[in-house]
Amino acid sequence: MDAKRRMGEAMGRLLTKKPLKCISVEELVRESGVTRDAYDRTFASMTELAHYEFLHILAGQQKLVRSSL
């Protein structure tokens, strides 16, 4: 799994525990196992990362709906 997906999945897990404004970059990189540099190269903000993960989840839901039709 690439660093972007690892950060996205970590963000998803952390958001089940607390609101976005309470999640630090340090906590995110620790949870995802990527470096701070990887985060900085990939996302401009935590909000951008949360948006990326939200869109990833929605895309997965669309696939489930289509497959059930």
C-alpha cells in the first residue's frame, strides 16, 4: 500500500475517535507509519487529507451500489 493510502486509512481510523481539528499531523504520521516529509509532499493540509479519504470512501460505496443492481 502506498503512503497516500496509508495516510488516508489512518485518517479514517482517527476520525472515528475524534474530530479533525483535534488530530495532529504528528499523530497522523505515527498512526500511518509514514514520515512527516511524505505527508508534506502529498497533502497541503489535514483538511485536504480528510477530503481525499472521504472521496475514497464514497467511491467504494458507489462500487457497492453498482454491484448490487
